[in-house]
Amino acid sequence: MKYQLFAAILKAPRRLVIEEVSKPRCPPGGLLLETQICSICSTDVKMLYYGQRDLVYPRILGHEVTGVVVENRSHDTTFKIGARVQVAPGLSCGECAPCRRGADNHCDHIGIIGFNHDGGFADFLAIPPQSVRSGAVNIIPDGLDFEKAALTEPLACCLNGQELSGVSDGDTVLIFGAGPIGCLHAMLARVMGATQVLIAERLQSRIKMAGPTKADRMIDVSDGADAAIKEVVKEETEGRGVDVILLACPEATVAYPLLELLAPRGRICLFSGLPPENALIRLNANLIHYRDISIVGAYGCTTAQNSAALKLIASDKVEVDWLITKRVSLDQIHEGMEHAAQREGLKAVVTEF
Ligand SMILES: [Zn+2]
Ligand SMILES: [Zn+2]
């Protein structure tokens, strides 16, 4: 048993400090976890440098979290002491209109672990009763390790984006960005039935690392994106255009040239948030009109999508282990954040607390 407990607390933009904390109480109806693996998300990096819409300071960050149950004050006997669990970060009520429609990521009373509730960059994590009630706490299947299970939430967010943009049998999918999210999208698109997966990326290092996605084509857009992408899309689709474009990097915007890459009934998914100064865009409405184009957004994931993503990882339908390119202890979290911010590798995870 450790006598000193620590957490990574974001106090203000750029002020992430490791501080001694007291052990959180297990909330009535909730669970207390001893954190095992918590992975670093590009949203954590964004919060560190710029803040984020749902973030409330001061905050223990970390929403891609796995742990072991050390206390259970709920009536749910599934969660025995010692159970290995993965937690979807959304706290939803289960009763409001969005929850009843299955869109619990838009719950009227939404809370998010690691955003406005304390998260997993700490020795212990208190899981509120809503998480237990809504099915946000998942038992990790035997044989699946904590590291892979910790990548459930980002995969679930990709699933949300692909369900909303209707990725399905026979689709050609073009993904912008070969970061961890772009790579997850590429592997998931196959599971959803896509027959052709193309990835556009400007960093050579990431083009090299993305090999295991088994994308049909990596499009190097290091200099002057438009021409190269247009050429490749034309070639790969016999001039028809792609069915779905997934924007998985904050540089790509949906504006004019992208619409031209789509086949009739094509869909664009705005998966990455954009810096506010780039968020206003101009669109050619006639391209959207004449070609039955749909543009969808995607933010977060539902608890059901989280559970589905965990199953996809457990069954090896989506292989995630190769995405982890850095492992740090909690007191080295700044190195992990840097690794993600510099895009030198893919995913960094905190493995020791
Ligand atoms: Zn995340
Ligand atoms: Zn609700």
C-alpha cells in the first residue's frame, strides 16, 4: 500500500502539476478504482495548452482509463473487488430526451470524467453512480490487457463518427491525418465494411508509422495537398470520388476542394475540432445540393459505442497495441504530453502511478 498518493492536476492553461492528493472517497452508488493504465489523448494536449469547452479547472485530467475495483458502494455485484474495468468517460442521466434516444453523449446533464469530473491521471479514481447505472463501466474480458483496453474510448469516438457518417459495405473512405485517431479510423472502416481505405498525411514519420493500418494508399500531402489528393482519388475510384471523408486532424477543413472529392451521396465527418480562428468556413452549397452530400459532426461517444469498441479490441478485429509508442510514469506525464503534442510518435500512455 502506498502512503503518498499523487495526481496530475491542470490548474490553468500550461500549468499541469503533479501534486500529493488524498485518497478519493468511494461515492455512494459508485466505485473506487485503483488506476492501472490511462492513455493520453490529443484532447488532453489541447486542454493543457488552450483549454477546452467542457473543461473546468482545477482538474485531474485523464479520460481513457482502466483500473481495478477496490471498493464498490453500488448494488451492482458485477463489480467485485479486484475486477478489471474500463470506463467510458461520459456521465449521463439515462432519463432525458437525448439519453432516451441513445445519444447519451448529449445528455442534458452530461458530465465527463477528466473534463469536469476528476480523471485517471491519479493513483485512485472515484467512479460516480451515474457511470455504474448507465453501463459506462465495463469488465475487461479475460486475456485483454489494460494497455489495449485503455484505447477503447478513442476507438469508440471513431465508431461514433463512422456510424454518423454511415460508413458501410463497399465504401471508399478517405481519412485526413495518420495520427492515432486517423489510424483507428482506418482499421475501423474495414470492420464497418469499407473496401478501400486511403489516408492523407503530411508528416513523413507518420506515413511510415501507419503501415499496420493496412490502408490501400497513403497519400503524401507534405507539399501542396490539393493536386496530389485529387489525382489519387481519381485514380483509385475510377473518377467516381470517395464515399466518406473523415477529418481526423485539426488542419483539414471541409471547405470547397474536399467536396469535389466526394462521389454522389458522399459524406464528410468533422471529427476533429478546429481552432476557433479556423472554424468558420465557406461551402459551395450547390455541390452539396446536386450531389446529395451530407456533412456530419462527431464529438465523444455513447456508452453503447464504448462497450462495442471494447469488444472490437478484445476480439482483435481492431489491433491497437502498435499505436502505443511511449510509456511514462505519472511523474513523467509532461514527457508523454510532449510526445503527443510533437506528433513524434502515436499514442503515449501512463503505465505507472
Ligand atoms: Zn480521448
Ligand atoms: Zn440524460
